[in-house]
Amino acid sequence: MPLEGRRPHMVAWCDETPTVHGSGESVTTKLHRIAEKARSEPSFKFTSLYHLMDDELLRECFRRLRKDAAAGIDQVTKEMYASNLDAHISVLIGRLHRMAYIPQPVRRVYIPKPGSNKQRPLGIPCLEDKLVQAGLVRILEAIYEQDFIEDSYGFRPARSCHGALRALSMTVEGKPVNHIVEADIKGFFDNVNQEWLMKFLGHRIGDKRVLRMVKRFLKAGVAEDGSVRVSDEGTPQGGVISPLLANIYLHYTLDLWFEKVIRQSCTGFARMFRYADDFVVCFQNKADADQFRVELPVRLGKFKLEVEPTKTRAVEFGRFAVRNATARGEKPATFDFLGFTHYCSVRRDGKGFRMKRVTARKKFTAKLQAFKEWLKKARTLPTVELWETAQAKLRGHYAYYGVTDNMPGIKRFAVEVEKLLFKWLNRRGKRYSLSWAKFQAMLDRFPLPKPKIRVTMFEVSVN
């Protein structure tokens, strides 16, 4: 199938590779100048951006694309595209600047959803669409990174879930926080209103070609069972541009509203932490928390969004929460955020309030189920290969869940993984040929990674 006319998944943030333009300026330099302009003039509308979609930028984006990413409906892989990269990039640039580039529909597949019998839809764009989206992200990100609030953490350079969790810990423990509102937006990525999104982009982007190309990606549709479905709602499935568009949408619908309206009307301290569509808000006063909880669905409703009622609530939480709950004969409330259940506790010496966290039950079950499903399929692999992959999966689990105070959570996960390995290794060859003693000897000789706290929730001082 010819390569002309293609399409995205998420690109990891990596170091800049300074590619020099014909003008003598690198991609990085040009984008830095745009960022500085956006930072110094918050109301400036950029009318000349599309010319940056050139050879240097697209080559840089191509290098960042994953080598092993699944192919879209055209079945073109990165290796295939690289076989004649100069010609492909040249033709692509020509189509882009004639505005003849039309994104292809996203190929939809379904994968098992860990912890349930449901399947999760997954969008797989074509490679060239990934490349074009990546270029648009580089340009738009230079502008919007200057606008986004500090407490927005999802899918942004040099920010992470752990950063959000650490800032939340410091706030709850160091500020007068007595109430938490935990919230979730129902089917957010599928329900972003495209008309509103284009209006929001128009606040900063005056380059009509950039806006037209974004609109084309929004309207590219999803290919499934031989038909293509196009919707007026949602961001491009599987696209590298989707997280940025989602952050722009929530910046205008939620973040600015909270900063300029809610915080200004509060009688006490208030601060919100958001990671994509998952967010929690800290309040000093109950009345402020209750008012926010009432006004939130009204505000989101104006932009065609709904809160998920089962995941949205206001709870008493903070240094006095345990005492007050005990006086009422109740258990102290907890809340979930980014895969952890947060609860009120005390410092190691028994003096002073501490917020601690443990792997959320739902996430624990889902991660264990995912490991089990992998093991079912992988048990026929050579033992060495299976073992190395199991070790890598455990290291990945500890890298995320191995945070301050969560040693019980990762230890329990390690124990359950050992049980699963013993069970499924025993199903190879002659059944029950592997005794528990032999399995323990195997662990002694080829140990699995030990549970270890890898991320501190305390502020790290830099000398």
C-alpha cells in the first residue's frame, strides 16, 4: 500500500535534539522564542505558526516515534517509513503546505480491561498521522505550557503523577486543609465538545491552517468492522495530540474557573490538583467544599461534560478528621487519587499529623489481574524469558507504587505475584511437578526484585 496520506499514539517526553534550519536557527530556538512571546504576552494571538511544520521539525518528531508501535489502517510501520524517509518527508511537507493532507480514520481494536470482563477500546492511528500530530503538539505546547496552571500535572513535560502526589501531600500536611473533594469526569475523552474546543484554541491560535488541521484530526473518525464513524464529540483516539487538547479544554472549563472564581469566593484556603480528568480539591472550610461540589456539575454542564457521581464526593479530611470521626462513632474518611487510597495518620514518632497512602483496592486488583492474564499467555515461554519479563513487570510496579508509606501495598503485591508464578509454572509439563520447596529454591537462585520505596513524598532539598 502506498505511503502517501497517513496518521498517532503517545510520545514520551525526551531531551531536545537541536536541528538547525536553513535560517541557522534550530527547532528548539524557534519554539523557545514562541514560548517567550506567549509567556510575556498572555493575550497574544499567534497568526503565523504553520510554517514550522517543516523538514527539521518532522524529522525530529519521527525520531521520537516508538519503533514497536502498532500500525494503523494502512499497515505502515516506522521501519517501512524510514526505508525512504527523505522522499516520504518531502511528499508529506508538500501535502501539508498545500493543505492537501487528510488524516485517515483511527483503527479501533479492543483489549481486555484488567479486573473486569469488559473490553477497553484502543485507537491506533496511521504512522504519518502520528508524525503530523507530534509536530502540531511541539508547536502548540510551546504556547500553552506558558498558560497552564502550576497544579495541572497530566501529560505535560517534566511533570508526573508522583509530582502531583508530592504536592498534594505537602499541601494537606502543611496548609489548613480540613476537607477534600475528589472528582472524576464521566467519559471525558469521548465527550469533549469539539465546537467548544475550537473556540478555546481560537483564544491563542490565529493561524487558520493550524486550526484547520486540528479540525481535520477531530473529524478523521474511527474505522471498525469495515465502516467509519465520525463524531462531533471527543478527541482523536490514540492520538499524541489528544492529551494536549484535553488539557486545553480543561484549562478553560475547569482550571481558570477554579482559580478566578472559586478560590476568590472561598472564605478559607483552597487548592486543586488535576491530572488529566482526575482531580482533587483541598478546602479549609466545609461550606466552601460543599459549595464547590454543588457548582461543579453546573459549570461542567455548560461545556457538555458530566461528573461521574460514583467517583465524586466531599469528605472531611485533615489533622482533625480522625478525632471528629471518632467522636461521631464513625470511621475516618479516605479518598482515592492516581491509584492510591489516602488516609489520615500520624508521624512515625506518634506526634503530628501525616497523610499516608496505600495502593487503591481497585487498582491492586486490576494490576494483579493484568499480571495473571499475561502469565496465562506467557507460561509456554522459555523459563528464562518468562522470568525476566516477570522481573521487569515487578520493577515497573514498584517504580510507580513504591512511594512513601506504601510498603505494605507493594509487599502484598509481591506475595500475590509469587503465588501466581508458582501456580502457573506448575501447569507446565507434568502437573504439580514443581513443589513449593523447589519454587523457593528457584527464587533463591533467581530472585525477583524486592519491594522497595523508590519515590519520596517529602520535599527533596537541593544543596
